[in-house]
Amino acid sequence: MTSYQGEGLGGSFLKATIKYILDYFDVDEIVLSITRDNIGAKKFYMKHGFSDSGLIDAEFDEEIYSYKL
């Protein structure tokens, strides 16, 4: 099986998703949660403009990241 990791596909998809949200929804922020030990996801989202809000999702014990539109 071919691995596409590191090819920029995730970043391209994320940019397209953000554009879609901007085009079709009246929101000023995108919020997501990441498990505390998923360092790769944290680096990925921060590289693409998300920031750690410093908040924790108490139900799932995950860190909340946000992207201001």
C-alpha cells in the first residue's frame, strides 16, 4: 500500500475545508479537540493556523484548539 503521509494532502484538504466553512457558514471560529498524547496532530493543526486555547474538553479529556476566521 502506498503511503501519502508527508505529501501535503492533509494540509490541502484542511485548507479546502476551511474555505468551504467560510463560504457556507456564518461562523468566526473553528474548534476541535485533540487527545493529549497526539503530538503529531497538535503540530499539524498549529502549522495550519490553529492555536491551543488552553481549555480541556472535560467529557473526553482532550485539548481544545481553535482557528479564528
